[in-house]
Amino acid sequence: MVHLSRIYTRTGDDGTTGLGDGSRRVKHDLRVAAYGTVDEASSALGVARVQPGLAPRLDEMLAAIQNDLFDVGSDLCVPGEAGEKLRILPLYVARLERWIDQENARLAPLDSFILPGGSAAAAHLHLARTITRRAERLVSELGAHEAAVNPEVLRYLNRLSDLLFVLARVANDDGKQDVLWRPGATRGGAP
């Protein structure tokens, strides 16, 4: 359980932050950027959750994902051996895959790429998807520099971005409101 009695500690005033293992890193450290971007993705999901017309089942999924993303951040902030620390396990990814299969089954196949848009909820889910992809890139880069990165974190973020794509389509009236890319449509000027 986490107990926060004070919000400011002044320990970061020197440009460093504490990791879960007690070590300190500069705030622009790749590990800090990775879990900070995961937090940003969770915030974007919070905005998506309050959009009008979001189906309750999608809101429940997104609430669970926001909780997962705190678990992902906890995993990332503890380099090295986990010991008793929280780690992302394959069951997290398996649940996302179940949701992808379940929700994608209701959608017509695509014959074009989709532009972020349609409903407000879908647009925010696309934004969360792209932030998740950035987090994935940062975790991938971190793994190339440090051996102490749980590979399940990368799998989770990869699958999450896939799920968010599917959920954006679902939020667009099961794809009926998707905004399709029309290659070269504006080449000759205004549409």
C-alpha cells in the first residue's frame, strides 16, 4: 500500500529522481522518460474515459488498463532483480489479446488506413494509442541500453496500442464513423 503524507519532498530539486530500488537518476534519464510516458498514456486514457457516449464496457476496460499502466510504471522504476517488487506477467498481455479478439470480431475488415478522428472518444483513444507507441519505443531503447528491462513490459505496450486502435474503431460506432485515409486526395489542392 502507498501512503503519501507529503506531496513535495524537494529531493528532485537537483534534477534527479528516485527509482524504486533507492537509486537516483537524472530526470531526463531514459528509464524515467519511459515510465513518465506510460503515465502520460494513462492520463490520455483518463480523458478518453470521460468522453460522452463511451460504452460502459469500454470504460471498464480502460479503468483496468489505467491500473495496469501504474503496474507497468512500477515495473520500469525498479531496475535489476525484482525480488518482492511488482512485475508485469504474461497474464497481463493475455487479457489484452482476449479483449482485442472480442472487440475486433464486431468490426468490418479495413481496406484503408484510418485517420485519428470520428467521435471524441475515438480521437482520444487514438491519441492514447500514439502515446503508448512512444512509450513502447522508449522501453525498446531502454532495453537496448540496460539489460534490466522486463520483456513483458514491451509486449504489454505493443499489445495495448493494438487494443486502443480496435477500441477507437468500436468507439466510432463499430467503425461506421472511422475517418479513412484517401491517398493523394489533396494533391491537387483543396478537397
